[in-house]
Amino acid sequence: MSQTNILLEAGTNEFEIIEFYIDEQAQGDEKPYRAYFGVNVAKVLEIIRLPTVTEMPHMPHPSVIGTFNLRSRVIPLIDLSLWLGKPMARTESTKVIVAEFNKVVNAFMVSGVTRIHRKSWNDVEPPSGYTAQFAARNFTGVVKFEDRILLLLDMEQIIWDLNPALAIRMDRTGRKDGMVDRTHYKTLVVDDSNSIRRLIVSYLEKDGFSVEQDINGQNAWNRLTEWKRLAAERGVPLSEYVDLVVTDLEMPSMDGHSLCKKIKDDPVLKSLPVILFSSLINHQLYHKGISVGADDQVTKPEIATLADRAKKLIEGDLDGIPKRILTE
């Protein structure tokens, strides 16, 4: 997708997903069951045929079937069917999805890839019922079509589960004991991932922030407009309720870019600093964040800088915000 198209889509609450499928191995005379999944296009570098795979000893999970060489880069390959506990048969149509997030490249083997869909985040439903129990750590949402259900795969969580060393860690802070600023700035954290939300909240509270939480942009917008109403009704500044918003990008109902745009288009809320916090902030998406008025953009591996950057934004110390130069 071109940068121009990305900029045109900023704040439209739309995103693109690559649909792929896994054909489970048939038992006896049964026909193989085909399960459909999706992943955000922004995370995908390319889709390739199944390459020659070199098996490696002492892999963290049977689903990590080895590594392969892609343009002089050694990339681990994960068999998604084994990770999900649904072994598949390899065929000539077997594909590999090469993805990057949090500055780490991994590859995922699937039965095949069908097409790209452009959808609204309003079309994405959180997993519910049995799906929620099964999908709690594997999927972020459900998209329904007339003839099938597509589960949005949380590749990031899979990598963290396979290799906890790659997960965001709270011990990467540069603060020393006794140096924590106990100014209780009021922050709204918005993320549909329970684990990420808890991590951000714990990290900010450790640095003296007072935190409220929401699981998607629509809920956050409803909360912000209610705070705006209450502030006007009481004749007090908005800061009585909130000083800052930290939001993820990918969320059901309303994404982070759309939430940011609505905040910056509102005559009262527009002064509220917004930080986009996601694994998806690459060169193109950084410019998309600028186009919706984001005050700062922080990747998940940079979580150690989040509290300081938030404090500088609230206090108006714009010179203290790191200037990101992306050349990728």
C-alpha cells in the first residue's frame, strides 16, 4: 500500500487484513476442515512459497520448525497449525507469511492465502463465549462473513509466548530507586490486549500516574465526551478528569488513529495530549499518526521512555520529546 493511500485513510477507522487459512489434516474418510484467519496488512512484509527449512535443535516449542535464509537474513519459521494444535498437511500451495513487529522479523507457515479485505474496525467483534476462552491469548477479534468466520490472529502474543525474552519488560526503565516523580497525572490507557494494558498501567502507576482504562477507542471516546460534559457542568478544567491519552492502534469498534483524530477535531478535547503506543509504528504509519494530530508515537520496545515522554507532553516541554527520524 502506498504512503498516499495510508494518509488518505487516516482517521477513517478502516484497516486492511490479509485472509489466510489452515487446512487441518483429515481423519479417516473425513474431509479436511478449513479454518480462516486474518492479520493486519501493516504487519506483513511479504508472502512467499515454502522455502528450504533448516531444522534447529532445542527449539522452544514444536511449532518452531526451523529457520530459512531470506536475502541473507536468517528468519525463524513457525508452523501456525502446530501452535494452534491443529496439524496441517504441507502441499504445493503452502505459503509463508513474513511479518515484522517490535523490530523483530518472524515467519508463519499456513496452508494458503486468499485475499486482502478492507474493513472497518466497527466490523470487528471481540471474541465471545467459547471463542473467547479458546482465543484469549491467540486472537484479538472476529470478522463475520456470510459463509465463514475469520479470526484475527495475535502474532505478537504468539512470539512473546514462544520467546518471553522478546516481550516488553518492565525492568528496562532507566529510573533509579527514589527518583520517581509522584505527580499524579490522570491518564487514560486504551488497549484491547489485557496483558499489554496491565503492563502499561503498572508501568505508569510505578511512575506516579493515576490511570483509567478502556478496551477500545469507542469506549474511550464515550468516556472522554462524558468527562468533557462533566467538566463543563462543574465549571472546571478538563484536567480535573484527564491529562493524557495513551492508545493502541489496532482495536475493535474504533482504532487508535480514529480516536486520536476525533480528539483533535473536538474544540475542547483537542488540547489533550495523545500518545500512540503500538508495535505497528513504522515509517508510513508514523506519518499517518502525524496526519491525525498525535503528539507523540512510541513503539512497544520503547516503553521505558513512555512515562518521561508523557510527563513532558503534559507539562508542555515539547523540546524534551524525542524527534524520531525514520528512514526505513
